[in-house]
Amino acid sequence: MTIAFIGLGSNMNSPRQQITTAIQSLGEIQSTQMISASSLYESKPVGPQDQGDYINAVVKLETDLVAIALLDSLQAIENDHGRERKQHWGPRTLDLDILLFGDQVIHNDRLTIPHAEICNRPFVLVPLAEINPDCVIPEKGLVTDLVSKVDQAGLTVMS
């Protein structure tokens, strides 16, 4: 079994509901078990600012799948939520990213783990630290140290 952390984001078509439904779907992936989910966070968009704010979360899974098989499952969930890949950093119904996959470092044409922008994104680091403060990001360091270095302006925990 491998521990994987998945980042979730949505800013279209009832984003809060998109994230809530996606969290349920993650727990239904074959050979995978939901361990925990962070609070929901609201954040400003990365990239074009002419779009709505995002709802974000991080989920901890335990899986028997290999990383690429997990990615395929995540993309199937995105597609079920009406995800269209039209604009880089554009609005989306659902974005699911493998942030960490055990202690593996993966760089290929489909997947980069740890996620390439993990250290620059408070909407990833803060919820990740919430559910696993002792998490070490390979080649980057302890998540709580990284959280202290990132600008958290515009990030709000939702009730």
C-alpha cells in the first residue's frame, strides 16, 4: 500500500459541491481507501484573474495502484465532473492532482511527483499540513517549514 495525497480544486458549477462529490468519488477508487480529508479552503485563482475564486482541499489516500493507474482514475473522475481542458490555469469544474505518492519522485510525460508547484501553492500546502503536519515532501522538505515560507494572503478556511 502507498500513501498518496491528492489536491482538489474547483471554481465552476457549484465548486463546493464539486469538491464534496469528488472527495466521495476518491474513496470509491478500486484498491484505494480514503484516510482523511482536509477542511475546504477558498483561494484566488492562479493565472488569469477573470475567473471565480477556487474551493480547494487535500485528501490522503492509501492505494495498491501504481501512480499512473491512480492518475487515470483521477482523470476519469474529472471527466465525470465535466472537466474540459481549454485554457492553461483557466476555470475548471474539477482539478485533481497527485501531490505526493509515497516517497517516490517521478518525472515523465504524464506525471511529475512531487507536484511541480507544490511549494508555491498555499492552497495545497496549508491543507496538506492540516491533515499531515509531519509530511516530508521529497527533495523539498517538511511541509510545515514550507507553509511558513509561502504567502497565505487570499487563502481562507471555510466553515
